[in-house]
Amino acid sequence: MTGRLKDKVVLITGAASGIGEHTARLFASEGALVVISDINAAAGERLARELGMHFIAADVSKEEEVERAVSSTVGWHGRLDCMVNNAGMVGVVGSILETGAEDWRRTLSVLLDSVFFGIKHAGRQMRELGGGGVILSLSSLAGLVGGVGPQVYSVAKAGVIALTRGAASELSAYGIRVNAVAPGLVMTPLVEEVYGGHDAALRGGAAKSPLGSAAMPQEIAASLCYLASDEARHVSAHTLVIDSGVSAAGAGAAPQFHHQPADFLGRLPEQYQ
């Protein structure tokens, strides 16, 4: 522990697993007061107890629940220094020609609406409190390069990048920095499920990487820690791409995402079905 985030109050959505969990653990180890939020109450509460932090359940596709998570964080700690919009899913998978409107809207609600809600309500609190702040959001390589992810997911992640730039421009007047991180393939539980297991995901991630190795969620957490810290006090409106050089090397299209049946939503938590 180096105390890079000592006493900073941080709210992290989707913090019960994957990148969010590793971010919560790292931020706590760096001295932050972390509020863990997730739709999975059992896993979120378990992690919060382990870290000695607060937990609040929230479905990030619902504005009132994101607003409640933000206001509860301020109620517990008196301020909000950093908001991490991390919660997400793959969403509907399949040809854009066969994607239903409801599946489209449901996927965007979790991946893009949630970031808008987080920026809006965290930004309001930070402006009111007058101490500046940092808002970080998870985008993806899929939002930058075509053919590397499911269609609607890619649209949403591109929207996160555009929203980050716009919000950074507006909120800089209040001393609020807004940035995004755009990972490539990362070894999260969701990716392991898609690949059919941990070992298969590691092999698949390495095969897609020009560096020949799979990216770990701890590495994405480390980038978020830097952006949240005072070391990055002049970094704003930036999207940090962590893709092992895929975007520079030129990723080939992934036709399996375009032609397999659009049935991924059937495997989502009940709250998103």
C-alpha cells in the first residue's frame, strides 16, 4: 500500500466481480473509502464485508437507483471524490440485421444509459460540494475498432467514449476530470464463460494479442487507480486504450459474433432479462 488514494471516497458500480472487484480491492489497498455497488447483492455484500466498506445494491439501467447509490455514498462519507462507471454485460449477440429493438434497448440501457446516469448524478454532487472530482468509465476496444465485438456492445462502448469527451469539456469548469479506459480482451468471469473456461479464455486471449499474452483485470484496475489519483490531475477527456497493440496491428473481423444466434440475453441475470 502506497496511499495514492488515501481517504478518497470512491463509488464503483459492478464491483462484485471482474474488473470492478479488482478495482475495489486495489483502491481500498491504496487508502480509498470504497462504496461497492452491484446488482448481485450477495456477492457485493460479501466483498464489502471483507474490505470493511459500504455496499449498496443498484440496477444501473435505472436512473433512480444510480442516483440513490451516489446520494448514499455522500450520505455515508460526506463527499464523493471518484465515480467509476464499471457495470456492464455483453448483451445481445448476433447480426445487426436480426437484432430486435427490445434487445437493442436493453443492452444500451446497461452499457450506455448507466454511464450517462453515473456522470450526471456524480457530476451534480461534485459540483454542489465544490471540491472537484474524477469520473471514470469503462469503454472497450470494441468501441474503437470494428469487427472485434458484438454489434450493439460496440455501439454502446463508442458512445461511452463520446460521452466522456463531452462531459469532460462541460465539467472541467468545476474541477471535475472525466476519463475512460478501453480494454481489449480481459480475463474476467464473463469472458471465461464465453470461452468455456479459464484455460480456454487464457489461450484465446493470448491468441488475439500481438504480445502473445492475455490481459488480467488487475492491470485494468491499475490504470483506473492512476487516473483516479492526483498523479493524473491534468489528464481529462482521455480514453486510455489497453489492448496489447491490437488496434495498431489491425484486428481481423470476428464473424462468430455476427452470425451466431442472438441468445446471450437468455443467460443473463434475471434482473436483465
